[in-house]
Amino acid sequence: MLFNSVTFFVFLIIVYSLYRLLPHKGQNALLLVASYVFYGWWDIRFLFLIVVQTALDYAGGLVIHNSFITKKERLTASLWVIGSAFAFVVVQWSKVDFLRDSVSWDEVFSWRPGWLIFFATCIAALLANFLYAKLSSLDAAKKRKLFLLFSIGGNLVILGFFKYFNFFIDNIEVILRGFNLNPAIFHLDIILPVGISFYTFQTMSYTIDIYRGKLEPTHKFTDFALFVTFFPHLVAGPIMKAHDLLPQLVNKRQITLDQTVRGLHLILYGFFKKVVMADGVARTANEVFGAAAHLSWMDAVVGTLCFAIQIYGDFSGYSDIARGTANLMGVDLMRNFHFPYFAKNPSDFWNRWHISLSTWLKEYLYFPLGGNRRGALMTYRNLMLTMLLGGIWHGAAWNFVLWGLYHGLLLCLHRVKEAFWTLKKFSSNSLVKAANIAFFFCLTCYGWILFRAHSIDQIKEITSTLFLGFGDLKLNAVLPTPAALVGLPVFILAEFIGYFTDGKPLNEVLPVPAWTAMYAAMIFALILGAGYVPSQFIYFVF
């Protein structure tokens, strides 16, 4: 279900209206059902995958912390997995039409692969319980490590299969052909589940934090299931840690007026960034990066700038809508973007861009590798490995690998500069800050070329055009939509105001006429942009 759709508005109105009428336990039950509906609206079969990963980490967390899991807890997790296999895989809901006088139940239950998955799930659940009984005699330390390995390994196997299997086959093609094997026969028709990278990293952090002694597990399966699937941030983040989100879900919530006003501000500005700016410049960026003919220098520059606006407006817009929707329900999600195009250097950028991912990579990869505690060379290695994983996290393609390595190199060069830079007393100068922001914005935009390009050859072509084709100022690409052109000055002004006021709602930092005019301009631009077909959020595929 897309945020920028009429369906979501109807869904949100219904959910929010019921939410305000129910007591806390009823609210949580409603949110869990609503979250499953929200995700299942795209493809209900992948709810089974979410339940499997939920059960894996729920059980793993209990064993890691307590050295055991009770029969009741094991039965609960097993029944949820088996029940989800039947409800989401066996039952073909597309065949159910309650408007007809009769339903063909043979069609509803006739999908043979669904029954195979169901019976395999039953066998797997029995084997898991049998294996637990055999492992229960192990000492506590070994059991903790083993179940942490099960949790991390299981999540990575699922993520790796759905996201990287075909990419892996493509890249061992030479080896396969050496054995007279055709790589095409190994390709599977795999559909990438929406948001799998987000919720996988979130559930992995839960068991890792329990193992580290930073968190106690929840004993209630539905509480943990809601933590995994809470619909505002389910498919594109922010990636929340259990110690930040679980207490807000488990404990009774109180919705304040300030929280509601902040939520409405975030929702409006999020929709403005997505519908007006991101979707409005998308056609220009798509035409430039999809061009078969030679690009002019102006095409390359404008296309790159448009994609920089598109990906920021699209992704931060989603995060704002997610945070705002959660605020309406009394839940605070972490800020995922903090005006990243005002970053002065690569370190500052990753403290502002996709903060939940950069924080996750730092805490669960960079620090365990040694961080910066083992000398300069090891620090550079750790930075490169961390950013390489960050690039691969985004997708199974070489351009994402290059993008991660590029940002890793920028971080390393920044550390070298900081070590030898002796003119730090000038860094507080406003002109120097502005120059640093402008320079690093250019470096960030080049990184977006690596991110957006569909091949290495295209990266070479655009790079050559940018550095060797200056002077060709003819713009061949189509212009952004009228809504984007109207909204651009409002967007730039709002970003500057947000940067200097730490992202506070406009009504808190501007006089009444000024903030009224700003919000009115956003709504006007939204009305202009509402006529276009809603587009999927870019990060849904990650």
C-alpha cells in the first residue's frame, strides 16, 4: 500500500478513528492487524516470510537471554508460523470474491505449491522443536552463541536468497560455463519482498542487543510481532531498535497536542517532498539516465541535480510521513534525515543521511570490526568494509558496490585530511562553512551518479561528459512538472529554515502570516501535482 494513494488515506482514517476509541490492548491488536493488512496489500504471501523471521528472532531472543524457552512460548511461535503458512500461502485470497453469490473453494485451496510450503513448514516446526530438545542440555554460554548464530544466519540466508541469489549466479557465470553449465537454468523467478532489508536489520539488532546484555526480550509474541511490522515504518524505515520502540508499544501511550501538530507537519511536508518534488523531477532524471543518445553537459548536470532532489525528497518524504503517522498514534520514531545536503564533509553527511542505517552499520559492523581503535590502516579497512556493506545493502548490482566504496573512500580521505589539517581555526568562518557545504554537495551528487546509473558504461559516459564536455549548454531533457517548478523555491526555503531551526515545525519558528503562506504554498503545489499517477517510493525495492 502506497502512502501517496487514496487507498492509504482511507486506510489511515479507518485505523486512526478506531485507534482513538480503543483501550491500549485493543490499540495494539488493531495496529498488528492493520500492519499485516498494510504489508499484505502488496503481496499477501510475503506476510508468511515476516512471520517466519518474527518467530525466529522471538524464540532466539528468549533462549539467548534465559537459556531456555518455555513450551507455551515454543507452541505459540510454532502455531503462528504454521497458521501463517496456511492463511497467507495456501489460501488464494485473489480467488475470493464475497460479492459473488458463491465462492469456488476448490480454486481458493487448489494451489499445489502452497500446500507443499504448508507441509514443509509443519515439518520444519516439528524439527525445530525436536532440535531444541536435543540442544537444551548444552551449557548456557554455548547455547547463547548457537542461538545467536541461528538468528543472524537465518535472517541473512532469507535476505541473501531473495535479494542476491540471481546476482550471485550472474557473477559466477564464467565458472558455470567452464563446467558446461548454462547459468540461465539456475535463475529463479524471485520476487523481492518489499522492505526486506529494513525489517531484517531491525530484527537482527534485537537478538544482538539481547546477546550483548543491552536488552531484555519480550515474552509476548504479539508485542514482538508489532515491533517488527508497525506499519508506518515497515517497508522503508527508519530502522528502529527494540529498546527505543518496544517500550512505546508495550506501555500505554498518551497522545499530546504537540505530538499531533508535529505529526501533521511531518505528514504535510513529507507528502510535499514526495509528490511535488521527488515525483516532479523524476521524469527529468529518468530521461537523462535512461537516454540512449549522447548527453550534453547541461543534461548531465541537470539530470544529476534532479536525481539528488528526487532521492532525497522520495526517501526523506517517506520517513517524514512515517514519523508523522506514528506521532498521531503517540509513538515517536527516530529522525532518519537531518538536512543532509548541508553536510560539510562525509562524516557529517552520514550523521544526516539515512541515520538509522548509518547508526546500525556503525554499531553492529564498524565497532565490532575494531572501529578506529587499532591504528589508521585498520580504521581505513573498517570504514571501507562498512560502507561496502552499506552499498550492497541497497541492492544486488555493481553500481551500489561502487557507491559504497566511493563513500568509504571519501570517509578515509576525510580522516587523512583531519589528521594533517592545521588550519582548523578557520573552520568556524561562515564563508568556509558555506564553501565546504557546496563542495561536498558536488561530491554527493557525483555519488548519486554511481547510485542511479544502470551500467558501468553509463557511469563512464556521464563522468566523461561532466569533466570533458563543458560548454555544451543545450538542455535536451524534459523539464520537471509545473508543480515541481512552483514548489522548488518553497522547498529550498523550507530546507534552509529547517536547517537553522533544527527541523522544528514552521508554525513554531515563523510568524503566523509567514507559516500560513508556506503551508498554503505546499498545499497548492500538492494540488498541482495530485493529477499525476502515484509512483512507488524508491526505497521500497531495498
